Amino acid sequence: MGRNYNTTNKRGRVRNYYAPRRSSNRDPDLRRMPVRISAEPQELLTGYVNGLAASDIEERFAKALDYFGKNYSFQVDVPTFGAVPGEWRSVDFMVQDAGQYFPVEIYGEISHTGSDQKARDSQREALLNREFMRLQGVKPLSVVWYYDLVDEQTSRNTVSRLWLV
């Protein structure tokens, strides 16, 4: 049983409240907790790629690149002559394959789906493709959407589709 307490508020009225008794056993009974049984092993995400903070979809993409043995750099700054206001001039991944560089942007569900954000993204892509990629001999910017990176297997399929692995 718990204890009954009486308190008085500012108007002098007595209020009763009940405080439950604390359990002497504070550790949860693990035998009664639900167990998740899955045929697939759990995906372990750290939140980092090459020591830099990354979203879950960026990390999945990096793990898929690692799986296929692709060389890449994460969060690469690229020089451009102009810039979209408020945007950094960097790409998420610069993948090296067969002696060529392939820039890749990862687009998430929340930050790249609004109409104003889509307009800014297309302007930024055009700027990067026109000024940097063409002049440096780098392939045009590839965009990978969040729905192509929902789990480990889908991420691997996306990488193999991009580079015909």
C-alpha cells in the first residue's frame, strides 16, 4: 500500500493525494520483457563516416561503398565561382572508380522534399555541375534519395546500380 498525504493549497483547502509505495526491487524482470526475434541481424549505425558526423542514410551509403571496396571521401568541399545563398559548396561523397571521380549527394526525406528546397537543390546542382564538375573533368553530380537507402540490402543494390558492380 502507499501512503495518503494531506496538503493545503493557497486558499486553505485540504487536498488528499496518494503516493504509491516504491518497489524494493528496482531492476526490471527481464524474463517478462518482450523479446524481438528477427531473421535479420540488427543494423549497427554509429552516426559517423570517416570520423565526421553523418545521418543514417549517409552511413548506410558509406557502408555499401565499403562493401564493394569503393574509394570515397565524405563531405568534400568543392570550389565554385558563385554560391547559392546560405549553402555550403560541398558534396556528400566523392567516389573514385576506374580513375574517375563521381560526386554523390544524399537527399533525405525531410530536408529535400519541399518545393522551395527542391528549387534550391536544382539551382545548387546546376551550379556545381556547370562550374566545378565540367571544368575539373569530374562526372555530373548524382543524387541518391532516402528511399534508396532504407536498409543495408537496398543500399547495396543502389551502389551496384550506380557503378554496375
